[in-house]
Amino acid sequence: MEIPSWDGRAESLEEYAGSVELLVLGTKKDDRVFLGPQLVAALPPGSSQRKLAMRLPRDLENGDSIATEAGTENMVRAFRASLGTQIVNDVGEKTDQYFYGGSGRGPLARKTGQSMSQWIEAEEDAYHEILKSYKVICPDLKEVLPSEVRGVLLWRNSGLSASERATISTALNGQWAMAQVIRRLKASWTDKDLNLRDPAAKRSNQGVNFAGDEDYSNYQEDHAEVHYQHGVAHRRRARGQLLDRG
């Protein structure tokens, strides 16, 4: 199996960590003590990440050593610690893009002519990026947002007018889970429907996200809905935990 290397960027660390984990799983237990030194050798010569790895302990008795079975974990942990403010900046950038990029001008707003499937795939990619950046700080993190919050954001950034979104909201009947919203959006607006709808909406200035012309009151309502659904999700989780304890 090829020995992975890391380019030193915060956004690529989790991919590197995943490759290292696969390398460990594909190596016999008795041979894993050699993986740390091999990972060091695979880093770009003269790079800051290689210099950092070279400074890590190498003796077998040291728990932080790279020359033990836990050597690969020790290296990845040291790399995470070395990123410092770079991690915070990357997380902040990804978070800003995901939450505030969909107000009608950002990358998460559905573009004119873009099918629901294409746009939902773009949202999935953006969410995957924010999840990767958060996992640099919290490696065990499974989910950044409750499904209901993602569902509301998807509905709000769908490129539909306020009245069109209201129809979707009524059909959902309070079921804002991501999968439910995706199913309803795709069922209500096929590619053929959007091909007819989008150009007409743009010409008549009724499109919500195409010209950034959604009024502030509608934005406030949508923003409040996000916070409401976030609260609902957390209350449901809390009730479930109390029931489990009982």
C-alpha cells in the first residue's frame, strides 16, 4: 500500500488522517511500529511538517514516539496541534460559506437553470467540507448540524419564491428532516418544471435568489425558522436521553 503524504494545509489534514488510518488497518499488527518512520520519510523534504515530525520522540519507551504501534496517531495528533490559528481560520471560512453564502448571492443558493439534484449535490459537497474542517478540531465529530436545520437551510436557499416555498412548507407539515425536504423539493420541482419556471421568474423579478431581491421580512422569517427547528431537534434529543436513562 502506498505511503500517504501531507501537504501541510489544514483543509487536507483529515483526508491525510483517513489515508493513514487505512494504511494502519492494512498493515500486520507486528509491522505497525515501522509505519511512523515511513510516514516521516514520505513527507516533502525541507517542509515544515517534516521538520515537525523529525522532532518527535523516536525511542520505544516514550508514549509519544513515532516508533511505536501508536506512532501514526502521535504524528497526526502533532500535526493537528501545529496548525493553531490556521484551523480556526479554515473552520470560520467554511462556516461562513455554508451559513451565510446562501442569502441569494453565495454559492449555496440555487442558481437559475440549476436542477434540484445538481444543487442538492453541491450542498452535500459544501457540508462535507465544513464537516472535514470541524473534524480537524474534533476528530470524533459525526455531525455538525441536526438534520432538521439542514433541511430548513436547503428549503430557504432553494431559489423559490416565498409563495412557492410556503407550498413546500405546507406539504412538509412540520417534517423538516433533510431527507424529507429533499424528497419534497424534487417531487414538486422536476427538471422540466424548473426549465420553464426559472427564466420566467427571472424576467418578472419574482425569483428569490437570482437577483438578491427577497425582502428582509421573508429573510427574518426563514432565519427564525432555522433557529426554531434547531431548538426542536435539541429538545427531541434531550427527551430521548431522559427516556433512555429511565
